[in-house]
Amino acid sequence: MMPLTLVNPGEESIIRKVGGNPETRKFLENLGFVAGGTVTVISEISGNVIVNVKDSRVAVSREMAQKIMV
């Protein structure tokens, strides 16, 4: 397992675990980051990670991306 921040752009990964406090986990789950789901990193811009998750393009901060384990 590794954090989402270490995934190369264009690479599809399976979400293994979403960490953080309960509010952070709920926020990420509402965006579509759930264990067992797939996520594809599109690009990284000044620390923020842009990903495709559940047919949506979402930008998450580096801190949030560190909590998503793939």
C-alpha cells in the first residue's frame, strides 16, 4: 500500500483504505473515494492531485491525497 501522492499520472489504482479523522473520511467518501473503488491520477499541480474517480474529475489537496491508500 502507498499513498495516492506516489501514484504516477495515468495510472489506475484500487483504493485500499481511506484514513484520517471521521470528518475527513466522510468527506472523501462523499467525493467517491471508497475502499475497493478505482482511481486514476490525471496530474499533479503544485501539490494538489487531480484524479478521476467514479466518472468525475476531482482535485484533492496533497494532505487529503496522503490519506488515500492505494
